[in-house]
Amino acid sequence: MDVSGALLPLSSSSVLGSVLVLLLAYVAWSSASSSPQPRRQEPPGPRPLPLLGNLLHLNLRGPHRTLLEMSKKYGPVFTFHMGPKKVVVLAGYKTVKEALVQHAEEFGERDPLNTIKETKLEHGVIWTNGDSWKEMRRFALSNLRDFGMGKKACEDKIVEECQHLLEVFKNFRGEAFDTQQALNYAVSNIICSLVFGSRFQYDDPAFTGMVQRTSRNIQIVGGPSLQLYNMFPWIGKWFSSEREELRIQGTANRKQATELIQGLKETLNPQSSRGFVDAFLIRQQQQEDNGNVGHYHNSNLLMTVSNLFVAGTETTSTTLRWALLLMAKYPDIQEKVQAELKRVIGDRQVQVEDRKNLPFSDAVIHETQRLSDIIPMALPHRTSQDVTFRGYFIKKGTAVCPLLTSVLHDESEWEKPLSFHPQHFLDEDGKFVKPDAFMPFSAGRRVCLGESLARMELFIFFVTLLQHFRFGPPPGVAEDELDLTPCVGGTLCPAPHKLCAISVAG
């Protein structure tokens, strides 16, 4: 791959300095590689260049594809150098599960990116390690459950939000429109209800701004420029525009979240929590009364809220966008879903308990998650100690990449790994089954803490929309012309597109 276009011209002195650095690095590397001292066997991989590592092998617009191809050559455990940084890649269902579940402690730390470090996001529940992470994750999981995550109270919130979403779709009167904005707002409102204790109107500028900035930031972080910056932070000045946009939008979102938290703090009633923020503030006050705030400080509150907002919006809304696009592309499958819904539910509001009687619809949702593969590379892990894994020695502090795309598309686990095939989740009698290799939420200590919420949202939103609308391509576009090529960013999302939502009743 040619990466020269990403670099700006250098002065002659800079070039000379760079050459000297490269020569010194090469000498050191050559000396180390020729050392007669015995070394424990490390995972194989392509030989890295000094400083550049394996960058010339890497497709920056689809790094997961490069790593998937490398796994076919070097096996399920191999080393790839992201610039000067060594990364151990885990590929295939059995390998990823063994590492994340059976060796959860050894592979359970998070490895923060340079962009995370410099924007001081190392609080909360996503990018932290140690006691702070353990306490914040435990507290977040416990309190989100208390406020309804995975329970009837949360189901009621989703059902209510469905009514607002249906109105938005109806207002387009069958004309083609982009589903992204409305789905983002609807899904985001669910996490807002749990975190802040209330939903927002779709025309609230503070709310819409926060949602749109979050979506944009996720795409920036996964773009080629910031991937290069994370590998080579010393060349960051050449990517100032993307980094500055990330900083500005991140600052704006944290400012907005701070204002919302402050408003809740001013109206706090310790006897009646409205959501996660209230629960945190009450615990913080209790800790202060005992003379030790501990991990319940404002930075952890702000970043945990921000983490929940990001994680609770983008992945679920993106999966729903894929689901509707797939229904439009495969109308025969859409018809089967709607026939099942008509037979089992009719016109009444769907409930979570209906899932067991809707095996085909449930299979379609799961197959959408599997095929769309929206997080092909799990957020980076790091070894917490020296570990020998599958015969290879991996040093403490080594970055680890569990390649989730290799699990969801594992040829030894799925009959048609690259096709949309709901039968992957149905047995011979048409009953729903979930193969062990279904791992879109990752696994082990870092499994998505909002998995139960996401599953409930996907089911209720998808089924409710399919009850009311038939989705198809814009006029003049055939089903087979709908493009399933994803846009690569922080997630694999559908390319910009429009769909027609035709009322089933009309």
C-alpha cells in the first residue's frame, strides 16, 4: 500500500535526521535479531521494518481485512507491528474464546490509543484498568440494571420511543429518506432515559448536537489519518485538522454532559434516583461524608456518562440501519418476517416475551449482527502479565487485537460466512438456535456491559418497524443495486443511502 500521500514534504535537515534515526534503529534491530541468546518462542508474523513496522502491508481503509489475510498465512496467533508497536492478533472463534474467556485475567486489560491518552479520556469504563475500572464497571452494571436495563421498565421506555420513531418515518409519506438520524435519536434516547432519567425531543439542539458529534467522532477515530497518528504520534502535526476536530467536538460533548449533570445535581433528591447520574451523585456524597471519595470523583462520573452515551447509541443504531437496508435488498426475507409477525402478533404492540414465538425474525436480527460485523476489531486489549498461550510466549504489557470479524465469519463455524443467511440461527425444525461463535459483543471481562439492553432494543425496534412499514430502495433503484459495502471508521456502517418506508396498512 502506498502511504506517501499521507506525508508532507520535509526540509533537508529533517530528512537527514530521519535517515540517521532509521539507520540507528536498523542497526539496533539487526543486532537484536542476530543475538545468540535463547529466546522463548513468540508468535510468528511478517518481518517488520525499522520504525515503520508492517505499515506497508496494512490497508488503512480496512485494517481488519489485512489482519484476516495475515491469519491465513501465519495462523490464529500472530504478531503484527503497527508502526513500532508490537500487536499480537488473535483470529478464529476457538482462539478468541480461549483467550478472552479461559484466560480472561491475562488478556483482560485495555490498551488505550494515543488519541485517548492525549484527550484525557482514561477514566470511566471503556479505557481504564485496575481498581477504578473494576469499581466503575460494577457500579454501572448494577445501577443500569436497577434502572431497568433488561427489565420491563426498560422495555416500556423502548416501546414509548418506538411511537416517536414511527411518527418520524410516517412523515416521509413513502418518499426515500436517510434513516440514520432518526435511528440515532431514538436509540440514544433510551440510554439517556437510563443515565439522565429523561428522554429528549428530536428537535432539541443540545441533544441533536451531542448525538451528531458522537457519530462524527467515531468515524474520525477509525479513519486512516488518526490510525497513522496512533502509530506515529510524533507526526501528529501533519494531521492537525482531524485531531483538532476530534478535540473540539469531544470538548463540546463533555461540556454538554457536564451541564446536564449539574442540572441533575441541583435538583437531586437522595430518596428518589431518576437515573444513573443521580445514583452516582448519591454515592459520591456518601463517600464524601465518610471522608474518602475514592473512585467516585467528577472525572469518573463525566467519562462514564460519556462512555455509556457513545456505546449506547452508535452500535445499536448502526445495526438497525443495516437491518433495514438488508430488508430492502432481500424482499423475500422481509416478506417472511412480516408474515411471521402478522401470524403471531397481528396489530398489537410487540413485547420482549414474543421473541420465543418469532424464531425467524429473531434469526434475521442475529444474522444482521453477524454479517454486518460492525466492530471487526475489538477495542485493543493488553496482557496483564507474561503469558504462554497456545505455545507462544507473550510478554506483559503487549497489545492484543481479538479479531472479531474472524469469529463472526469463521468458515469452520458458519455454513455461509459471507452471505446473509438467517438459517444460521435456525435448526431443522425452524426453531431459533444461537451458535457459540456468535460474538458481536466480544467476550470475557470486557464484554459489552450493555448487551442485554442492545438485544432488547434491536428486537423491539426492528419488529415494530417491520409491523408498520415495508422497506424498499428509492424509485429507479433495483434491490440488487443496493450497496452493502461498508464505510470504515470506528464502526463498519452502511454507506450513505436512502430507503422508502411504505406503510403496510396503506
